[in-house]
Amino acid sequence: MSRSLNESYFFGVDTLYGWGNRSYFTFFSEFNRPWYGIGIIEALIFNVIFIISLVANLMIVVRVVRVHQLKTVTNCFIANLAVADILFTTGCPLIGVIRVTGTWILGSFICHMLVYMEFVCMLAVIWTMTVISIDRFICIVRPNQCRITLRMAVIIIIIIWVFAFTLSIPMAAFFNVKSFFVGNETVKICTLTWPRNETVYISVVFVTCLFVMGFVLPLSLLTHNYYRVFHKFWESRKTIHRKESRASQNAEDLLRCQSSGAKMRSARSYRIIRVLVLLVLLFFLMWLPIFIAFICVQYDGTYEHFRMHSWMLMTCAYFAFGNACVNPFVYVFINERFRLTILPCQKSNKNSPKSEELGSLTVSAS
């Protein structure tokens, strides 16, 4: 076999689904590496990601649970996002172990459940971020319409998890441990083998559904919702500016005072714009690589190109796992500093606004 096959591919006979001779992608494992220390460095990166995610997201969950004032709809979603991020990154230490050992030593059950739970938590994270954008859209752009209550938020969270557990079932069913003889040694990998069907390519159907439901649709909703929020904010800003311009004609002192206030609002405005753009941009940049890599793995194995390497998939996984470290800062810490008070969530009564910011949760609140 060529060097590429020894690194991330093996040939074997499939007796489970009747494929016969076929190739198997190693996913978490990689062999014949030029330097043993590469696996140690990769394991270190995975463990650092896990620790940062655990500490940052756990702080959020604890604050929401302990502080009564933080039990709002938005913060309920943010707490669920934090829980999903923690669960998502719990697989990092296990993946790190395999990057060091190469061969799969965690057993068949972990092979099924690790991949399954990673996909479940990934979908839960993505759709929770999407629901947060929907909540902000309703509160800011459609304040007079039916708002999401705390009870509805809990139901939505349950639906998200049920959806994630259901859509990810193929990962639990079709990831299996496969053994290969290499010289005098037995090598094991946790790999994906799809059932054989003469009329329908199950892998194509699943990957297409996963890409649409896990990336295309959420990204579309995020982009639409935050664009509308931005547009609403910009229109409100122009209205305030016109009122101040008319008022400034009546008093020179008022002009100087309002000029200072206008500068502060302008600075805050650009911060708000950066946060809204950042939310969409980070989602695109941190989740697109792992979806592309997974699609390429399926395509590469189907047509036996053998151009993909396990390290490519793991590099894309860094971005996805890294999102669990970024989310607490984007959805909580940064937004609390910037305090998006110009984006209120109002009740139907226009005279009694309710300030429920995009970043209403603060881990420093007492």
C-alpha cells in the first residue's frame, strides 16, 4: 500500500453490509507519521480546548442557575448553549488519546457513542445559536408580536435536543471498530461504513440532510435575523440623530452636550455592528470547515481518491471545537461590555419598554 493508505486509509473486506473489498478512512487515527510528537501536540490542543470550554461555559451555567435576575428567555437559551458546548468538547480528551496511540483502544461502545454524541451536541449548539437569533429578531424587530415565554423556551430547547438525537442516529449505528493486520500487529480504527443499497446512496442522503439542516438553514436564519436587527437598529439611530439635529438648533450649550453624547453613541453603534457581524462571520468560519471535511471524506472514499488525511479532518475539528470556547465570550462577556441597550425587547405597550439585551447575561453579576 502507498504511504497515504498507511496514514489514513486501510483496505479490507466488508462482511457486514456486503461491500466486498473496500477502503476504510481512519477518522480519529493516523499512522506512519513522520514524528511521534505530532500526536502529543494534537492531544495537548484538544485538552486545552476542553479546559477553556469547561471553565468558561460552566461559569455561565452556574450564574444562570444561581441568580434569579438572570432567568430570562435569552439567558435560558445561552445556558443551553453553554451546556451543549461543554458536552460537545467532552470528547476532546478521548480524541486526544487516539491521536497519540493511533490504534483505537477505547472499545466498540465508545466508538458508537463518541461520534453520536459529538453530532448530537454539534446540532444542539448550532440550533441554539439559531434560536437565539430568532429570539432577538422577535424582541427587537417584531416587539408587538407573540414573544417567546420562559415555558416556551424550555419546550424549544427540548425540541432542539430531540431533533439532534434523532438526526444523528446513523452515526451511532454505522460507526464501528474495524481491525486490520499490519505485519505482526493488529490495528483497530473507529470508522464509518454505510449500508449498501442498490437504488439509494444512503451516505449521500444523510450528508445532504446534515449539511442543509446543520449549516445552510441555520446560517440563512442567522444572517436574516441579525441583518433585520441591524436594519432596525440603524433606522432607530437615524431617527434619534434627526431629533437631536432639530433640538440642537435651539441652544448652543445643548449642542455641545449632545455632540459629546453623539460621539459616545457612535462608538457604541460601531461596536454593536461589529458584534452582529461577528456572530454571523464566526458561525460561517468555524462550522463550514468541518462540514466540508466530512463531505470530502465521504466523496474521497466513494471514488477511492485517497487524498484526504486524518489530520485534515482533525484540523477542521479544531475550529468546530474552538467555537465552544468562543461562544461564551461572544454571547456573554463581549456583549456585556458593549451593552446593547439600544436594542431593547419591548412589550406590546410602547410606553413601558423592557431592556432585555442580546448580551443580558453577565458572569460578574451578584
